Amino acid sequence: MKSPFASLAVLYAKSTFGFGMPSRAELREPRKLLKAVGIVIFALFLVADIGFLFVMTNVSLYSALKPIGLQDMLLLNAATSTSVLVFLFGFITALSMWSMSAMEAKFLSMPFKPSQLLGAKMAMVYLTDLLFSVFLLTIAMVVYGIKERPPFMFYVNGLLSAFALPLIPLALSYLLLVPLMSAAKQFRNKNFLLYAGGVAGLVAALGFNAYLQTTMARLNDPEWLTTNLAGPESLMSRIGSAWPPAWLAWKALSSASGVAGFGAALANLALGSGAVICVALTLGGAYTRSVVSFGESTLVRRRATAAFMGKTFAQRPVPVALFLREFRLMNREPMYLLNGPFVPVLMPLILALMYFIQKDAFAELAVGLAPILQGPAAYLIPSAFGAFLGASTSIACTAVSRDAKALPWLRSLPVDPLVYLAGKFLHAEAFALFGALIGALSGGILFGLGAADCALAFLLAVLAASVMNLIGLWLDTAWPRLHWDNPIAALKQNPNAVISILGSMALIGGSGWLSSKLQLPKYGYALFFGGIFALFLAAGALIFPRFARARMERWEA
Amino acid sequence: MIRLSGISKRYGKSATKAVDRLDLEARDGEIFGFLGPNGAGKTTTIKILSGALRADEGTVSIDGIDMAADPLAAKARIGMVGDNPELFNRLKAYEYLNFVADVFRISSEDRKSRIETLSDRFALSDVLGSPIGGFSRGMKQKLCVVASLLSDPSDWVLDEPMVGLDPQAAFDLKETMRERTQAGKCVFFSTHVMEVAEHICDRLAIINKGRILFSGSLDELREFRGRDSKAESLENLFLELVDDENRENRKTDEKGEKDAAARGKA
């Protein structure tokens, strides 16, 4: 019999990481097999993409430090940067997983000790952080291991350190969050928490991006690397010396041949586990009280006055009503807003940050691009950027999935299914216009385009984004995700959203490749691509309605 | 009037039919109760009759309009209260009502007066400007009831409408049902609460494992079960009927298994 704590921790972990693995019988079906292979390839691609950055950083750092005999500083850098990144990641995870609403409310009425409730939640957050910690530290260990051939205990100590590093950040996160959640009323508001978690995540993503961009821009500059990342006076070294888990991890790795290294790894684990246990035991009660009050909802009574009734209840055309419902439901849901329509705002911010950090590299690039920018690329590049932003909102490709819970009711209304989908498409198009405008304008300003070229870039971007929106809507009409427990599953865990984003990248990349092969006059490209996109949209307008009607008949929500 | 003829539905690749050759008729001017244990096929039937789900076989007719031939006209005659009031927590109550009124093309004047009357009746006037997310389950249910009546539908379809309602709201709902039938309209509702069905239904149907076991008035059910006494409760009759049917099904299944085993040995 498992202890209540272990049962709860396993249940939390299953609900968070529970992937529906296909059975052997299912894998015999070609479609299921193809889907599983696709997901595995995509996951590997993602891991390889992020891993590549860290591999390159570690390889460059090692090459820079080896000639001056400071290669062991690579380990301090790995331990410290992992500690810092795991702390940031852990804090955001703890914040965003603070309340799992309905599920948690049920546990509150069960005979769990407060420390078990908090401990199980911390265990789940720890698992998330652990994956990150092992991933980062393993890369540094492998790079160092290949070059220096350390003893076997180096890897054992490294792995133990990877297990230890997320523990103190986890304890500190809850040490900060529990009093905060208990004290401040606005922190008990689910929307506030979702927005705060989202914004903190974005800030961390921007910071992480800045760190990566800065490092990547200076990978060939050994002096900068040693001064900023691994020199005795560098920020990393100072954090490493002041932050005990990082210092212990460094000791565990750098003294792996002796007992001291293993002792440091064990001490790190003991220190971290002790901190986590202390927090779970002392703050369990306060945590439980905050979760109880978190579930409270306040009904604000707002009586509709006569003036309000007269103004508000005016008849509107059905498409307008459907568009407004769709617009309000998506953009008032923080999880949807931050991961969907907010992306065209976030992406330019990341790119602006990249621009300011790598100004020199951009200047060099601009010199290289100068001859090309005399030609069609001047308006094609901004239009590609605008198209990507316009198609990045995941509105169309999750249109039906987001409505899954309401579909039986919606389908009982006297609404033409195509008008329903048109409301969705209009919503996607409103943000496509916004994204295209931002892309075309920012590209236009960067490349010093005239108004006519800017307008052309905008038009092409809108057409391309519309193509992607139509494809996205098509996908979600054909294979909507109709069964989910958490609304975010309809968006972030929706294969249609992934296919749509990758599809828009492929469309833009393919168009770029094609334009490099074509020999057309400057504005011939606009006619060519604009014509193709317009033709696709016209064909879609002819074929999609019949397909959508037939498909919607078969939905079983 | 709602008429279902020979309706069958199988979900996905399931071997079992959720509803099987189902025939039903709910007439104008009557409250028709639709009863059955959990998983019997009540919600599937309601989804099919409201046009939310397509049947594999059979026809649905709403006031003589074939749902398959003219779904928009048929749906325009239905006011629907689904089994899940957790629909649009991010909308304000008036936005939700306005949406429904727009979809049913209700004029500004009509919607204003109906919303005032109905929200007063179901004690929602104070919260029309509030977000639905702050409502209790009962308040959400009442809001769905109000929304379903905005078009003054000739056929009012409710799936488990009493769940979450306080005694006053349940009373008001029953009163509204009765008023609508007195005005010659049809009320079709599913419920687990036998006392409610016993007291307000003019006719009822009992479904189990996707098949209709009985359809008619309560007196006809007593007669069907061979009971003279008027005191015999619907609850007893329902439980006996469903129990007998399940026992019969088990016998058939066991016999089938034995025959199959015998064939295997032979």
C-alpha cells in the first residue's frame, strides 16, 4: 500500500505528464504509426535544437579555457548556469501550477495532511525541473567528459548534482510564494495568477533569449567568454561561489576522483532535500489555507439598469454575434491569449531584443544584404515576417477544439455551420491583419522601404497568413480535439497548432527558396506569390464549404 | 411536436449502439418525461433530436419539419437546455443572452422585454452584468433556462434541468413548464428525479441500454406492469422495469456464451 503522499504525488505526475502512448495494436494502423513517428521526430527536433545551443556554448567555452589551463571552470559555469536557469524555471512552474482548480478542490476534502498536499505538489514541480536540470548538466558533462576523460565517478557525481540542483530553488520558490499567496488578496485571483505566470514566463523567456543571443554572438571570442562566463571574476564565478548548491555541484564534478567529490554531491542532495522537507512541513498549513481561499469565487452583482438594457440588447447580425463570442472567449482566457493572439506582440519584442544585443552582427548582415535589398527582397522579407506573425496566433487551427465542451449546445442552435466557421476565420483574420501590419511596418522601417513597398509587403503578408489560417481551420475542422479536461489542451497540446506553425514556417521557407530560383522583375515576385496565394484562397472558398459541412455532420462531441 | 422514428446511433467504432431503433413522440400541449438509468442513452437521444448529433439511421421531425432536410428551420423551433451549464465562464450574463437572441434573430424590443421578464422570474436580474464565471452551478443552470426561452420556442428540450436548482428555482421551472404546455407548446425533458416526473409529466418514456422499454402515461405504465393500485409509485415501477430488462439481457448473454462455447467444443 502506497502512502497518501506517494499516491498523491503519482496522481499529480500522471495528470501532468500522462502521455497517451499508443498500444502495439494501434501502431499496426499506418495512420497511428505515422502520427507517433511524427511526434517522436518533432520532440527530438526540439530537444536537439535547444541542446545544440548548449553544446556549442560548452564546446566553445572549453576551447577558449583549455589553452589557459582553466578548463575546470567550464564545470563551475555549467553548475551555476544550470542553478540559475533551474531557479527561474522552477519559480515560474511553481507559480503557474499553484492551483490545479477542480482537481485540487477534491483533495482538500480528503484526509491528507497539509504537508502531504504541499509535498506532493512540490514533487510534481520538482519532476519538471529535474528534466531541465539533467538535460543542461548532462550536456556540459558529456562535452567535458569527451575532452578530459574524467573518472566514472564524475558522471555519478554529476547525475547526483543534477538531482540536487532543483531542490533548493524549489524550496525557495514555495518559501516566497506561500506567504505571498496567503497575504495578498489579488494573488488568490486565478486570472491574476495566470497573467502573472504568463508575464513572468515571457520575461524569463526574453531573459533566456538575451543570454543565449549574447553567448552565441560571442562564441568565437575566447577573451569575452573567459571574462564573462568562466573567469575567476566573472558573474558566473561569483554566483557559483555564493550559491551553495552550485558550489557543491562544482566541487562534486571537479573533485570526482576523490571522496570529497562524492561527499559534495551527497551534501548537496541532503541540503536540498532538507530544505524541501522543512518547507513542506512548516508551510503545509499556510499552503492549504491559500488553496482553499483560491477556490473561492466572488459574485459581483451588477444590476442591468434601464439605460444599460436599452443600449445593450440591440439586435446584431448572426455573423457579428458569432465573431464577438469567439473574440471574447479566446481573448479573455489568459491561457489562450498569452499562447495565441499575444504572439504577434511577443515575437517582435524578442526580435527587437536580438537586434539590440547583436547590433554588430546585424550591421554586418545588413552590409551583406545591401545588394539583395535593392531587389525584391526589400519587400519580400518584411512580408515573410508579417505572414509569420499573422499566422502565429493559433486561432484558426484550434477554432473548433476550443469549443469542444460547448459543441453539442452550439450545434443545437439554428446557425449555418459555415457562418459559425466564418466567425472563427474572421477572428483569425483580424489578428492576421495586425501581425501582417507589424511585420511589414517593422521590416519596412528596418530596411528603409517606401510607403508603396510597405503596403505591398503588408498585402502579401495578409494573403500568405490567410492561406495558413484557412489551412489551420481546415485541419481543425477535419480533426478537432474534442475531448480534453484542461482548456490549454485545446491549444498548446493540439497537434493542429503544431502542424500549423511548422506549416507556416515551411510555406515561408519554401517561398524564400523559390524566389531565389526565380528570375523575375522586382514586382513580378509580388504578382507571382500574390497570385498563387489568391488562387489558393479562391479554390479553398470553393472546396472548403462542402468539405466542412460533410465533416461537421460527423463530429461526435 | 417532436417525433423520432427508428433512430439508431453508434459512437465511433463502438460495437454497441448508444440508441437502438428508437421511436418517440412528444406532442404539443404535453410535458414529456424521458427517464432512464445512467448511460441509458438519454443525452444521446436529446443531442440527436436537437440536431447536435447525427443519427446513423432514422428521422427526427420537429413540428413536422425534417431535421435532416431543413436543420435550421427545425432548430429554430427548439429551446435547448443542455446537461452541462459550464459553457462560457468568460462571458457576462447579458453577453450570453444577447448572443442567443442574435442567433434566434429576436428583435431588440422582444429580447429586452423577455430578458426582463425571465430574469426577474428566475432571480437573475441582479447579475445580468456579471461574469458567468462567478455564478454558482444553479445560477448557471437558470441562465441556460432563461436563454433557452428567449425565442419563445414551440418545443422546449431540457436535459436534467433540475440539477443544481434551489427549491424556489425548481418550483419556478416546473411552473414555467406547465404554463408552456397550457399555451399549446411541447416540453421534453430528461430526469433522474422520479418524484418530479411522477408529478408533472403527462406522458413519459423509459429507456435502458439504448432501447425504449415503455412509452405512455403513468396509468398506462401501471397497466403495462399489471398493477391496479394508483398508489404504486413511478420509482418502484421504473426500478422493476429496468431490473427485469437487465435480468433478461443477462440471461440472453449467458445463453449466447454457452451456445458459443458448445459450438467451440463441437
